[in-house]
Amino acid sequence: MVDLAFTAEPTDLDPYSPQAQRDPHPYYDRLRELGPVVHVPERDVWLVAGHAEAVRVLRHHAEFVSGDGVTFDVPTTRTERYPLIENDPPVHDRVRRAVQPSFTRNAIERLRPGVEAAAAAIAQDAVERGEFDAVQVVAQEMPDRAMTLLTGLTPPSAQTLADWSDATSRGEEPSGTQEHAAQVMEALTWLAGEGLPAMPAHCLGRSIVDDGGAGGGLEEGSQRLMTLASIWLAGIDSTGALLGNAIDAFVEAPDQWDLLRSRPDLIPNAVEELMRFGTPFQAFFRRTRAVTEIEGVEVPAGARVGVLLAAANRDPRRFPDPHRLDVTRENARQHVALGHALHVCLGSPLARMEVASLLTELTRRVARFERAGEALRSPSQTVRKFATLPVRVVRADGAPA
């Protein structure tokens, strides 16, 4: 075992520096070159950027625990934890078993008619507009409608829900503010006071809150509320970011859009490649409770270990020519955009259905995406997404937009 990891000079490899945030992939490339894990003393984080190393950390949950926090900061203003991602076995397993039946293949397939109808309506609205902000018209609308179908919750608006979801991650970043914490509390207050009473019978929300999920595995009170909140809010920002990143990717790689239009059978694989290429959540954290090691590098007890999912998904040792979008990529599904092992994303089947359904409808209607103005990235330090993405579409039927 090596005694010390590579230690970066202060500010040299700060993952939250403006430069790293603005253009993360050259930063990730450099990080991987420095070794399997890099200690950045300025932030007191241990960063893992390689695919094999990321899988190792995510798989070994007893060494790299989630129960001490999975974000950079664990805010004191939030006293309740999110039961699915901020627990370790056996509590995590009990919580997951209670909600897993709603995410089986058969359960998600029952949502398909509603998801596909929503995708068709969103795609049609986009082509009729011709020129639009893809964030508002596409990326926010699709997960909003899908999560209503899944949970039974109908938020005040897609924009409000997007803002609440955004605040959930941003409040636990280095740049998190009291305003973000207040928005999270606003979301939870709305959920408990207005959202729950309005839910229809026989929806996921009712199953969780009224019955404690399958077998009553969820404890009454805050655990039920926070389980529903985590499913609901996490399913918005992740899928919305992915859809915005996908449209931008096809603006930059029109040949791949042409290929997808001519080969709709590639859509399922394209969904995996888009997750790899445009990974929404840049990192999740784990904590160590004892001295451990990553590929021979010693990591001390009490370390904050950042698993850089987006970096792992561009690791050339796993994905040849990783900075190129390739909807035919044979091993695209090996990405870790949705996590890995114990904490792999519970809602991944629904996310895949949303993206595939929307791609199917857009390939039928859109011949090409073009820029219609300056695209602006969100200031989020956790989720790589767009704040605005102005595009215009060339219609597949040749009609003027």
C-alpha cells in the first residue's frame, strides 16, 4: 500500500473552481492522469476520476459509507435524511424493499401509455413553436409529467418543481445558500400540506405515505415523507438535465441525429450513450470511517471521497474516444451515470423510458436542431445542465417551423 496519494497544490485542482466548473472534462482528464485518487487539501476532498476506481468505491459500501452524507456538505438546517441515498444497510435495504415493487419492469410498463402520450405532446409543441428554449419546453416538461404519473403529485408548475429540485442539490454544495435551504423547506411544506391530500388513490405516493410501501417497511412519520420527497425531487433534476444535455449534444453532432433518425432501433443504446456523454450528476460523495485504500493508495479515516461520475464516464481506459458522442457505442451501458451497485438509481427504468419516448417522437418530427441564441449553463456545482438552451428545429416534414 502506498502511504500517500498525490496531493494537489492549493487551487490547482479545485473541482469547484470557475475553470473546472466551466469546462470540466479537460480537468477530469488531468485528474485521471495523476493517479487513482487525488487529495485536494483546499477542499479536503479525495477525488476519484477513473471508471474502475469509481466502481470500486461505489461497490464497497461498508468502506465508503453513505450514512455520513453523500454530498459535499451535510447542512445542519435539514434534520431529516433522504432514506434511500443517505442510509447504509440494513436501513437502506428495508427502505428500498418497501418501494422497489413500484419500479419493477411490469410496474414501469404500466406507465408507458402516459409517458409516450406526454412525449408526443411535448415533441409536437416543440416543432410547432419552431424556435424555443429547450430547457423550458422539453427538459422541464418531460420529467414533470412523468413524475406526476409515477407519484400522483401535481406540483404548482413545472418551473416551480424544477426550482425545488435544483435547490435540493445546490443547497449542499460549497456555494449553497440559505435561499436554497428555504426552497427545499418550501417543497417539503407544500408536499406535506397540499401535495399529499390531493394525491389520487392507488398511486406510489399513497402507497408510501398511507401504507409504508410494500409490507409496511417504511416507518410512520418523516421516513415516509422523505422517501417520497427523494424519489419525487431526484427524478426531476437528473432527467431534465440529461434531456437538455442530449439536445445540445445533437446540435453539436448532427451526424448522430441523422443516424438515429435513420436507425430508430438505436434509440435504446443512444439513451445509454447520452447518459455517459452528458452525465447529469457530476459527483456523489462517500465518507470513510476507517483507514482504507483505493488501488493501493491509502485513504484516511474520516475522509470525504468524491466519486466523479462524469469523469468515470469519459475514462478512455473504459470508453475509447470518450469525448465523442457515438450512438452505436457497444459498451455505452457500462456508464455509471445512474450510480452503481447498492445505490444505483431506483428510478432508472422510468428515466430510460422518458428519454427513449421523447427521442422516438422527436426523430419522427425533427430533421435537425440548430442554435438560436447563446446557451447558458446553470451555476449548479453538482448537476451539469443548462439554464437556457435556445434552439430552432428544422421539421422532418419540410413544413416551415
